[in-house]
Amino acid sequence: MALVHARSIVPLPPGVRSPFEVYVNGVRQECGVDYELRDGALRFERELKKEGKLGFWRWFLGAWGVGTYRQNDSVDVSYERNGRPMLLEGLDIEPASDAPN
């Protein structure tokens, strides 16, 4: 398998074991194609971002019906624990330290 220079890293919480399914914005991702699993984290070659909290001005404009949209990716993981289906939604997204600036 080729080494992937990740641009975004999504750490998996403890207890998540294979097999699991990964979704980005509701679209299923395939290991080895869309991401790599390394050191307990999902590593994506593309940049993923979370919008974070709204600042005052963005909130103020939104209150007046003016949309201010930014990239807001959601990474979800579906897996089983003790035979029960589990779903982790909106996992944290970190920029990769090996990503080019």
C-alpha cells in the first residue's frame, strides 16, 4: 500500500474496532481509496473542516436572513460493540502535521 500524505486526521475514539464504516457528509468512504487507517486514526488526503462556533457578525447577519456558509464536514463512524450497532457522529477533525502549507 502506498504512503498517503494526509491533509486531515480524524482520531478514532477508544473502543472502535474493525469492521466499521466511515461516512463523510453522509457519503460512505472506502478504506484505501478515500482514507487510510493508521495509528488509530483515519487519514484523509483531502482537507476536511468543521465550521466551529459562529462569531458575532456571522450570527448577526444570519439573524437578518443573510447566509454566510463555510465548509462544515461531518465524519461519522458506524460499528458494532457487543453485538449492538453504534454510531459516532461529528468526530473531531485535525489538520495533518505532514500536510503542505
